[in-house]
Amino acid sequence: MEALWTSVVAVVGTLLGSLITHVFQRLASRRSEQFTRSESLRQERIAAYSTFAAAMEDYRRGQADRWFRWAEDPEGEAFLTARDEAHHLRTMARQTLYRVKLLTDAEDQDVIRAAERAYDHTRDISLAVERAERDTRDLASKRAIEAFVARASPLVR
């Protein structure tokens, strides 16, 4: 009879050990999956946010070129080429803005608002009539892009 109880205790101990091992392995697996997912999201955000900032700087440069060509000759070929290039750069900037929106959590709406402000300020550069106004709008665009980067950077650290 004593041998029977020894066997029962051994079997129960083995089953209990297997169950505990299974539970801990699942917890470790979940933690590993969560870490991998959060690291992947962080890497995607780094790529999206830096691509957006770069696209905005390109768009800003394109808007400046468009404005200067317009100031030289609003009907000239150089202006039309610069305008078309600015439109292309605007499209690229919008595409990267959408990616920023897709990768930013709902509780981080300040990042999206900062990105939209950068886009809006950059878009408005070409609306300036005089050089001083263009310079003011360009500076506002530059500051808005820098504000976006400052606001987004904590999300990728």
C-alpha cells in the first residue's frame, strides 16, 4: 500500500510540475511576443517619423523654389516646372503624413496634430505675396517641422 501512495504522489508531482512548467512557458512566450511587437512598432515609427520629417523638408524646399520662380516670372517655364515639382513633393508629404497617422496611438494625438501643423505651414509658403511674408512662412514651417520631431521623439525611445 505504501508503494501505491508513493507512486500516486510521484505521478501527481510530475503532472503538477508539467502544469507549472507549461504556465511559465506561456507567460514567457507572451512577454516575448509583446516585446517583439513593441520593438517592431518602435522601428516602424522611427522609419515613418523620420521619413515624414525628411519629406516635409523636401516639400519646404520645393515650396521655396516654387515661390522664387513665381517671383521671377509667374508665367515662365521655370515656375511651371517648380510648381509641378512642389505638387509632387506635396503628394509625397501627404503619403508620409498618412503613415504617421496610422502608426500613432489614439492617446498620442499631439504627434498627429504637430504633423498636420507642419504640413499646413509648409503648404502655405507658396501663398505668400512678398518676400518678407515668404520668409516668415518658411520660418514657421521650419519650426513646425522641428516641433513635430520634438513631439514624436519620445514615442521612439
